[in-house]
Amino acid sequence: MLVFNQGRYYFTAPNQQTPVQLFDQIQECLAFIRKRTDFQPRFGIILGTGLSGLADEIEVVNEFNYGLLPFFPTSTVASHAGKLVFGKLNGIPVVAMAGRFHYYEGYSMQQLTFPVRVLKALGVEQLIISNASGSVNEHIAAGEVVFLRDHINLQPSNPLRGSNDNRLGPRFPDMLKTYDRELNARAIQMAEKHGIKAHEGVYLAISGPNLETPAEYRMAHILGADLIGMSTVPEVLVARHMDLPVFVLSVVSNKCFPLDEIQETTVESVIEMVESVEPKLVGFMKDFLAEL
């Protein structure tokens, strides 16, 4: 249930559906934002683990804490700032989610992808998603970047499950051209100019929050994945449902294959690795947006 108390919205039971229809929730959140800013972003950006520093590069016009936005969840991950930032990045109008939501936090798939639907309603032309992931490809090392060309979804639910509202998208969205291979090729060339070793790859999504066992890493490798992580795919599915183009970049935080190279991993070590790459990524993102 959604409860309003002392100027803030709260979910009292994360998995419980509210009686308000999804389309109406989106419109209410959109109206709340539009009463406070008429800034029009061209690009939506989701900043993943260790990448929130990019938000500091934005010339801020408006920002909203997630807890103030109707029907937005609140981030429980320590490394996620939890705010929606409107402004210009290298002169280009953007709206950035400084912090995302995950299934393992207890939210339903519909709730954790709700912000993507709001970004679409705000009129963004493209969604740029970032994350941190583990490599299950022996040729992709920690500190390198992978642009997604495909994904494998092993998460236990789907944000499109349930009755479909045709105002938001079709019942059965096609996934053939979800990722833009030509755009990836341009991004790889641009990344190299910024001193970033980059690849194309396949991302396998699991629910978390525990890290995977060696046998699960091996399974991901056998299935054809290059990366494994706990986010991104629900957001991609919802963007695809609404015909919103996506571009996904993943920073490899640790190497998980071959098995004899696996080391114990902590959240702190993941953040430290991603933050070491972040300065180069900031420069890349500025040039990449200008290219788009």
C-alpha cells in the first residue's frame, strides 16, 4: 500500500499492488514533476553501482529525492544516491536516475521498473543504462567495459507479467532488435579513444542478492553469457515494451571465469573497481551523448 505521511510517499508492503492502474500512476507522477519543472530531457540515464559520480557532472536544473515522487520506490543500496536529476551533461539535456532498484530489495518487477515508464512519459528519446557486472568470459577482465548486444533472463519474474495496457505497449513485444549493434561498434571505437578497453557481450540476469557459486558461473559461461549481474534486464524489457531505444554499458567489476581465477568478492571491492574506471567513463559519456 502507498502511504503519504509528512510530505513523503512510502510503500508499506513492497510486493503488494496498489489499486491505482499503472497508467494512472505514471500520469500522476508525471504531473507532480511537471508542476515543478518544465525542463525537457532528450536522454534518460540510469546510473548503476559505483557510477553515481556522473551525476556530479550534470549542470543541475532540478532534482527530486525518490521518496518525494509519487509511486517511486526508495533505493536501499548504500552506493545509490536515490534521486532523479534534471540538467545538462556537456550541454545536452538529460534526466539521470542516480541509483536504481533491484528485485532483491523486495520490490515487484512492476515497481522497480516504474521509473523507466516515467522517463518515457517525460519524453526522453533514448535510455542509457549502466551497471556493474561479473565477467564469465576468460577474455574480458575487471576494469573493462562491455556494451550489450543481447541478454539472457533468468530472473524469477517479468515486469510485463499481468494484464497489459495497450496505451503503454503491446502484449507481446518483440526482442529481436533490442540492442543496436551499429551503435555498439561506434561506442567501442569511442571508448578506445578514452583509454577504455571495450567489448560487445551478452548479459545474464539473476535475482541476487547473493553472488553466484562457481557452478553457476560455469553455467552462465556454458549458456553463452559474457557477463552476469542482478539488474538491467527488467528495465530493458519495459523500455522495449514502450518502444524506447536502449543502450547498455556494463563495467566489469570482477572476473568469474575460468573458475580457478575466482576470488572472494565484496560490495566494497566492486565499487572500488568501478570507481577506478569512472573518470574515463565520464569523458566517454560526454562524447557519446554528443555523437548521438
